[in-house]
Amino acid sequence: MRHARRRVIRRVTRLAAVGGLLLGGAMVTQAAMASDSSGTSAATLSAPQTPADKGSALVAKLGSARTAGSWVDSGGRTVVAVTDAKTAAEVTKAGAEAKVVPYSMNVLNSAAATLSSAPKVPGTAWAMDYRNNRVLVEADSSVSATAWTAMTKVAKGIGASVQMQRTQGKFTTRINGAQPILSTGGRCSAGFNVTDGTNDFILTAGHCGPVGSIWFANNQGDQQLGKTVSDNFPGSDFSLVQYASGSAGDGADVVAIGNGSGVTITGLADAAVGEKVFRSGSTSGLHDGEVTALNATVNYPEGTVTGLIQTTVCAEPGDSGGPLFANGIALGVTSGGSGDCTAGGTTFFQPLTKALAALNVKLLVAPKTAASPAPSASAAAGAAAAGSVTPGTSAPATNATAEGSTTLAARLTDPKNVGPGLLVIAGSLIALVATRWIRAEQDRKAFQRHYSAMWG
């Protein structure tokens, strides 16, 4: 009777071990499938799909000697600045609107180069104003009368393609995704999640902190996000913060816009003059405005940054590094500017495409699906109406957490984790081998008893 019970126990154990092998294999397969279909993918540059793309393509085709940039007008039409009637006819034939202007892009670039070669004056900035066919030079309230006179003299030497203008406030970096990230050097905003194929990173502003800066998700410093592993400032204004866990986790394709809401990022593009855009930051939340100029140069107190996007979107200290986007398409990260979100102001952004190319990383995006209701322009307090342009598809936003904040139970029950499946497989193999060993040991002892009885 005892032997019968043992045989039953061994059979049950063997069956359980085989079942465990099947279950563990299924868990590993499920984890692999969950990892592959997590809803995020890496993207470089979106395919042409907007009036801005059409304008850029026409300018590239016709050349900088015959054109002077392009923009999108209030009716959503593509407008290309041209220098002669023949080129205007080609633009019209291509389905865009032409505007004949006196200065080509070559002339405007030459003017900007002359300004760049002059002694740098902190508190000044200049950018390509395509719609008015000029290089607009601005000086904030920190620029002295003597420095302003010197710059005006340089501008007059260039000619009528340069216009000088005073502005209120001061051009400063916004060091104090929109989710807050904090270090000993100050507070910034997370921009976009990117990947090099092995590790995930936060792309934020370069002035936020040098290589080696440690970032946290809260003031207590008990939720470490990661460390800055690459930075470029001045010159450009971008940096990479590598996640301590190596992964951006769920919601990597979402940027926060406040009150637990977010916008799903589905693509990447270059900004265009006249485009309605949105910016989100950890200080002031969601605000919108318009792109007014490209290739802007800003002389911050810390140094000069070139190639920026100039906008009417407001920003405040702490918004640095936050994302610039429209209709779910990523455009840039917040660099700096003047004013605030009460009085308004000018804000400059690092173009995202240039930063990704320099860092050799790709943007984490969600696959495009049928659009769900998006946050309206009214979500941005005090912001101007953005017409039919929206931030993008609504999505829940979650707070960033440190790797160690996930409980062991949560990890073991996570269907994306291959660890539990491998543990089940290992345990089942041990049980299977143990039953075989126990059976062999029992047979050996029975054999010994049998022959001992025979031979006395």
C-alpha cells in the first residue's frame, strides 16, 4: 500500500513538472510578444504630409539663390518666397503660393554670417524672418545703449535685409516632458524618450546639466531617474539622460500636459514658419503659439546657441527641455527665451531632428491609429486659440519612477517579464530530475535487498 502511494506521488510530481515546463514556456513566449508589441517604436523623420513639407521640398528643389524660405499662412496654404517671376510661376504650377521678395536666402545667410562674426553681445538674438524677408535682430533689456549702438552700426553696414528691434524681458535659459526632473544643479523638464536600440534615454536641454549630472523624480532624492551621459551646450542645446533602469517603461511615447493627461507622440518632423505649435513644461504646463522664425541665434549669458526655432509660445524657469509638438508630431525641446506665461514672450527651441542626428538615437513613438478626442486649445491657460491644430491624441500620463520603486510581486506578475517564466521552467526541470533520481535510488535499494536475501 505504501509503495502504491509513492508511485502515485511520483506520477503526480512528474505530471506537475511537465505542466510547469509548458506553462513556463508559454510565459516566456507571452513576455517576448508583449515586449515586441508594447505600442512604441523607434522613428527618425516622418514622411512628407503637411504644407510645411511641401514648402521645404520646393525650396530645396529651386535652390537658395532663387528662394528665401517658406511658411504656412493663416489659411493653411504653403507660401514660398521667390526672387523672380519665372520661379514664382514654377511654385504656382507646383500647387503653392509664391511671394516675390528682394532678398534671396543666400543674401539672408550672408547677413546672418556677418552678425555672427561680430563681437557677441549677451541678451541679443537674430533669426530668419521668412515672411518679411529679413534677418530680425532683437536685444533684450540687459543690452546697454553702447552695445546697442555698436550692433546697429553692424546692421547698417549689412543693409536693409537686417532689421533691429528692442524687446522686453531678458533672454535666459529656462533651467528651473514635461515631467519635472531634478538635480543639484536645478530643475528642468523631460523632453522626449529616445533609444539607441539597447538603452532608453530622456532627451532634454543641454544647459540643464553637464555629463555626470544625477537626476531624480522628486525633491526627496529617493527616486533616481538616471544620469546625463551626453550634452551639447552652448553651440546647440540638447543632452541625453540615461535611465537608471535602462528602459523608459510604459508610456514612453506620451508627453505630459498636466492634470494626469498626456499626448501620444506618433512621429517626428521639422518645424515650419507659421505653424501652430504646443509646448508643455513642468512649471507652466501646456501652452500654444506660432513658429515665427527658424535658424535663430541666441546669445545667452552662458554662451551662444544657433539653429533654433523661434516661437510666440511662452515659457518659464523649469520648463527647459520640455517638448514642442503639434498634432502628436515631435518638433523640439525648450531652450530659453524672454517673458513669462502672464505677459507672454518669445521662446526658442532646439530642433529635435538635429539633436537626434547628432546623438545617433531615435525617437520612441506610438503607431498611428484612428485619432481619439484631443485636448483642446483651452487646456492651455491664457494661450491663444490654435484653430484646428491640436496637441495630438489624448493619453494618460504617469509619473516617472525609479527602478527600485517596483515591488517584487509586481515584477513577478508582470506579463512583460521573462524572469518568472524562466523560474517556472527551472523549477519544473528540478522537480522532474528529482523524481527520476528518487525512482532510481529506490530501485537500487530494492535490488540490494533482493540479492542480500538470496545470498544471505
